[in-house]
Amino acid sequence: MKGLDSLIRVHKWKLDEKRRELADFENLRAGFFKQLRALEDEQQREQDVAGNNFEVGFSFANYAAAAKRQRENIQASIEDVDAKIAELNVEVTVCYQDLKKYQVALDARKVKEKYERDRIEQMGLDELAIELHRRKDRMR
């Protein structure tokens, strides 16, 4: 049983590590979406300023092109992170299934050992009852 306990402990640790890694990538993804929203807000402010000020309007085209490239880079990063998250979800599922397999095996072993202990105890009780019955018959 000690071997299964060690396997369970190792697989719990692996599962926790994968879950932490998954959480890190999900936080990274949320950060990219936050950057995207900030970029859109900034672009809207710049567009408002360019629309109100003719002199600034000339440079807005360059800014808009740079913002578009930045948005595309962020989108590409989000896609990469999404792919990694999908991969990690599969790994977490596999780790969880492995852990569950060992836990079920340990539970089955515990049930079997309890059955054996109960059986041995019952055999002892039966032997005692038989001996008491013999003594009672001898006294008659």
C-alpha cells in the first residue's frame, strides 16, 4: 500500500503543477485581453484628438498602422496561448485520470484488506463459539 500512496502523492503533485501552469497561462491570456482593450481605448482617444485637431490628424495614420500591427501581435499571442491552454487542459485531464486510477486501486486494496481482517476476526469468533458450545455440551 505504501507504493500506491507514493504514486498518489507524486501524481497529485504533477496534477497541481499542471493546474498551476494552466492558471498561469489563463492569467497571461487575460492580460493580453486587457492589453487589447487598453489599446482600443487608446486608439479611440487618439482618434478623437485627431478629429478635433487638424495638425495632429496627419500623424494619426501612422499611429493607426502601428496600433493595427500591435493588435495583430496581441491577437497572435492570444492564439498561441489558447493553443497552449488547450494542450494543458488535455495534460490536466490525463494527470487527473492517472491519479484517479491509483486512488481507485488504493480504495479497492483497502476494501480487500478490510474484508480479510473481518474474515479472520470472524473465524476467531466462530472458533470461540464452537469451543464454548463444546464446553457446554461436556457439562451436560
